[in-house]
Amino acid sequence: MFEKLTKSIYIDGEWRAVNEQQTDTVYNPATLEPITKVANGGKKEAEEAIKAAAKAFPPWSEMPGRKRSHILYKASELMTEDAERLGRILTSEQGKPLKEAIGEVKGAAAFLLWYAEEAARAYGEWLPSSAQSKRMLVIPKPVGVVGAITPWNFPSSMITRKLGPALAAGCTVVLKPSEETPLSAVEIIKVFEKAGMPKGVVNMVTGDAQQIGNAMLTNKEVRLITFTGSTAVGKYLMRESSEHVKKLSLELGGHAPSIVFKDADIDKAAKLVLASKFRNSGQTCICTNRLFVHESIADKFTETLKEKVGKMKVGSGMEDDTELGPLINKAASEKVHSHMEDAVEKGAKVVSGGGYWEGNLNGHFYNPTILSNIDDDMKIMNEETFGPIIPIQTFHDENEVIQKANDTDYGLAAYIFTENTNQAIRASEKLDYGIVGINDVFPATPEAPFGGIKQSGIGKEGGHHGMAEFLEEKYVSIGIG
């Protein structure tokens, strides 16, 4: 699928040659086999990419939005047409089941389509004046050069969720994809090339995260940094970006509660909880991390979950019937296992699964696991697990469970399962989260704002709200005679 060396640094419309002495190896997490080597860039390449983006900014930002939209439309079309091949590349480097990977690629293309439509709709305002001699305008203007840092768990969609609105707004971009999954990013840059993106508008540097990130933080040409990743890194970016007072758009960690009320449809809720928790083997920022089930239905609900989990297939994402692929690396699987061991040591009971998967592959696999008899002091109830473990805790009443659900520094997503409209509305209003799903665990969509509150981030991705992150408002006051 790839050559021994893969060009992965793209600056000012040119792919840089790979120095074999400065490379990173990309591995298949299901088999641990090497796929290819990519360039390991650093400060020098990042500075060159920023310079190219700064040079390209004036003509790109001054281009009519309708012309920018044509390129984004074309890019979306190309991604959709090539979704199966791109999905196979994604699965090979990230591990998720191929069906999920192809769905992600199509979803990534949908973000480009949405922002192709939004590119011509950055509206300003004509303000009513209190003085006869004054006229007042508010004009939206693109921020400037954007530094985009994306994660490995959704290596295609996280890129277009950032680049789509940035490019539509008229910004130019320097992309730093995850070192775990650079190959999907390479293919997306090639899509932009084929779509006719002008040189310097989109640039990419793979390699040393600290060097590339520091170049973005210290170079005053970078006016905004958009990042998806851990809360710890988000806090670091906030501190270091203060020197130049950069704008930030941060989508950080989550610790999503799912609440199953006593009147929920048990079978439907169980299916949705599993879809949330085990999607991408639990490696999503909005997946269920804490499951609260009303005490009156807890036994039946747990048994339903157990039955369904017992039928799930773990294995290579390339196999058609695989439902859970590998975790991304050894550290990820060790963290998941440490959370399970901590819970069991503190009294949790293993209802299903537990421990590393012992199949016929060498990758970083973990059994889909259900734990009961959960206490609040367990790590799994306080830290983001990022793996396929469901801890079940029972509750007695609504106020009690809302308090527990909100008792965290995170505030990204929460889920409610109920057939009672009044209860759904009450609970959704009380939950202290940026996203609430009611009988819905797939809230992310191009047309809606996605983002957290508290320590889960600042800013939104998706909808017109997402493009607003990349625009500044210029006020023009006009005196007339």
C-alpha cells in the first residue's frame, strides 16, 4: 500500500524528500507490523510551513468565498469517491473496524461539504445608529494563519473538522497530525492537491510534536491554534500561547456519563450504550465512561448488556465481522488494564470479559468488559479510561444521579435514556455538559456545534459556530455629512 519511505511533509505546494536518517515508523496496531516510515520534521520545517502559510494568506483570504467553496466541494467529492481505499489506510494505521473507518472518511468528507456551503455565508452586520451622522458596519475577517494539531483516534474526521471551517473562513493552515496516524493525513493533503488548492494554503509537518507545537506557539504569524487531545496538553497550549495572545479552539478530554432511567427501553438503551462505549474500542472522547442504571432495572439491564457483549467479535479491523479492533499502542492497553485492576482490587465484580484478549494476533487488544459493584473512589469513575470497559453503578433518584454525573472537571458529553419527555428535558437542563444526547449516542454532525465546557475545552466545531472560531469581527464606524 505504501513505499518504504512515505513523503509526509508538505510545504508551499511541494512534498519534501524523506531523509532516511530522520524518520518515524508507522505500525499496524493489530499486527505490530511496520507499514512505512514517514519524515520526522521539527522546528525548521514548521517555521518554513508557517512562512508559506503567511505568504498565501492575503490572496486566499481576499478570494471570494464562492471560489473557496468550489475547491472544498471538489475535495469533499474526491474523498467520498475514494472512501473505501482511504478507509483501508485508516484501519491499517489506527486499527478500527473497516466499516467504521469508511464511515469516518465519509463523515470527514461531509464536513468539507458543509463548509463548502458555509464559505459564501460569512455574514456581517449593518448596525442601527443612534446618531444621524454615523453609519456602523461589522465585517467578519479571517483570523490568519492557523496551527492545527489533530489526534490519532479519528485521523480523518478530526482534520476536516478543523481545516474545513478554517479554509472556508479564508484562513491558511499548518497541520500537525498525530505521529501514530500520519498516513490518513497524507491522503487528505493529496485530496486538497487534486481539488486545486493554491500553494501554501494548506501545509503539513509530521514529526517532533514538541518542536512543531512550540514553533506554532512562538511564531506570531500563527494567530490561532486548534487542538484536539488531552486536557493536560490543552492547558499547556493555553499557558504558552499567552505570549502572543493567540486565539484557541480546544476540544479536550471527556468523562461522559450515561444515565439509564427506570422507564428506558432496556434493549434499545443497551444497544446504544454498547455503540457508544465500544465504538473505536472505547477510544473516543465522547464515549460512555460511567454508566448509571436505575436500581429497579439494574439486574435486567446488566444481563442484557452481558448477553450482547458476549457476542461481540474482537480482531483485525480488516475482517468484515470485527466489532472491536486493537487499542492504539501498548501504553493505551496498559492504562485500560490498570483501571480494571484498580476497580477489582476495590471491590468491583467482572460481569463479562476482563483482561487482555488472547487471540491469534500480536496487537494491543483488550476484551470488552463489564464491571459491576462500582464505587466512586475507583480510578475508572474519575479518569478517562479510553478503552472498552463499562463500569455500572446503580442510583435511586434523579437528583442523586445528576449530582454524580456532574461531579467531574470534565464537561464534554452526557447521555440520557428515558421514554419520559419531562424527565429528559429536566435532566438535560441540569447536566453540566456541552453536549447532551437523549436516546442518541452519535451527536457529532457537520451542522451542529460540538465542544465541551469546564476542562473539556473552549470553542466549537461544526455548524456556523465552527466557522465563527476562525473569524474576527471588525467594526467600521463611518461619519457622514
